[in-house]
Amino acid sequence: MRHLLSTADLSKDEAVGLLDTAAQMAATQSREIKKLPTLRGRTVVNLFFEDSTRTRISFETAAKRLSADVINFSAKGSSVSKGESLKDTALTLHAMGADAVVVRHWASGAPYQLAHAGWLDAAVLNAGDGTHMHPTQALLDAYTMRRHLAGRAGGLAAPADDGVGADLAGLRIAIVGDVLHSRVARANVALLHTLGAEVTLVAPPTLVPVGVEAWPCRTSYDLDATLADWRPDAVMMLRVQRERMSGGAGAFFPSPLEYTRYYGLDARRLAQLADHAIVMHPGPMNRGLEISAEAADSDKAVIVEQVANGIAVRMAALYLLMAGDRSAEGNDL
Ligand code: CP
């Protein structure tokens, strides 16, 4: 692997390898000294053209735990606001000796452009591009499912104590809400399919993308029926992305109250879930819209754990992209 741009590019072996490496990274994080020397002398640039809390901070933490030098670049307050192009920004990062660039961009495809235009000689990690992809989010979601659910579905190998060694075959995952604008949904559908899980997307018709029939998943407009009849092992609630809704949210659903009534996860729906089922959300949450406070703070919710797992997953991604070629130099964990 040279870059991490899309979960659709990952083979099953590559995806499982990333999750296994993340488990190894997580094990190192319970040591008294959390910092590893693995990427000493390497430079990671966090290049964020869109707002972020979780992804930016956890990539920074991951890179620092691997001893890389980290440069944080936010489009706000940079020469991008004076009209500098992506190409000239990339050439500047190249001149500064970036070994890896973590990029979040409002334009779908911007990380591909950075990886393949020849402006940079660095590994490119997609930290979310437009409505297209968010591969490390899907990997941390799969890692979290594996920790909680591996061994639950029929045909799964029994997991080791830490869940390592089992894939997600046969698990049922419901992804609910604003699928249309969600790079998290696209990244998860591709990765979960590769790992053998079954996915049902649940959304109002106005928030289902054109062409969804070609995706490797089922689609439903009925959340209650999906919970009652399909019995998912995990329910992943998606944020209603009002900032991407041209014409405002009113162009997609009649009112927040109606959206919540039909597609929100509340205490009543929470009570319908199987005992072992987990509730996920990539964050940031619209509490009271797609998820109630009772659901977000319930024992079934693994939302804070998803954030914590993001550090180990991003350490794994940086390690495999940046140190994989130096394994002969003794980069043992
Ligand atoms: N899940 C996620 O991408 O969150 P941030 O926008 O805070 O990075």
C-alpha cells in the first residue's frame, strides 16, 4: 500500500492486516511509555480544508505516539484563503519534506489528486473528502465492531481475547440516516462488504443516493421494520449534514420533529435492540435529531470508544504506509 484513499481499494487481506496492526498498536498504548520510536525523523502533515475535531486530533496523536514530527495545516488562516491552489499548497509541502500528508477536503477526489498528480513524494491518507470516502473512520468502526461483536454471527471463527483473528462475516449492520451526504456510509459499506458483513442502509427516500442499487447492501425506508425484523448487531446512526444540504434541511425532510419520529434512535427503539447489539455514531452528533441523549449515553453506545480506537487505527495506517518499507531496519513494535 502506497496511499490510503478509499476502503474500496482494500483487499480483505489488507483490511484485516490494518485491523490486526491496530490491535498491536492498541496493546502498546497500555504501556507506561506510550511513545514508539518507529517514525522518528519522518514528517507527517495534517492538511485540513474542512473542520474536524476527532480525525485531526487523533491523526496528530497517532503520529506523535510514533515519534513523527507533525505539522498541522488548516486552510483557515493559511494562504489558501488568499486563493492559493491545491497544487501550490502541495508543492510547498513537498519543499518542506513531508513524508505523509493526511488530507481532509470539501472536494470529493482531492486526496486522489494529491496522491497521483506528481506534486508530492509522500504517502497520502484520506481523512475525509466531500461526500465520497472516510477510510480511517470505517476502519475504526470495523475495529470497534470486531472488539464487541466478532464471534456473534453464524460461521465466525471464535475471536481471541482481544478479538484479533476473526473477521466480521455474517454480522448485520444497519446504517441509518443521511446516507446521501455521508462519506462514512460509503466507506463503511465498501469495507464491511469486504469483511463479509451484511449492511442495510435506512433513510428517507430523499436521503438515499441515486445509484444505490449498485452498492453491495440492502436499502430500507423503514427503521422500525429493520430493527424488528432484521435484528441488526450494530446500529450506526449518521449525522444529518445540514451544511451540505443546498436549499436547507427542509428540502430533504418536512421538519426535524418528523425526521426524529421516523429515523431517530430514541429510548423506545433502543429497547428493541438485541442484548448484544451496539450503537455507533461517527460524531459529531446532533443530539435530539438523529440520536436521543438516552441512546447516545446508553450502555449500548460505543461512541466514545470509537474515538479512542481511532488513535490505534491511525497509528496502524501511518505505520504500514510509512514504516512498512523499513521493516528490515528493525521497526518492531
Ligand atoms: N468522525 C469524524 O470525522 O469527526 P470529525 O469531523 O470531528 O473529524
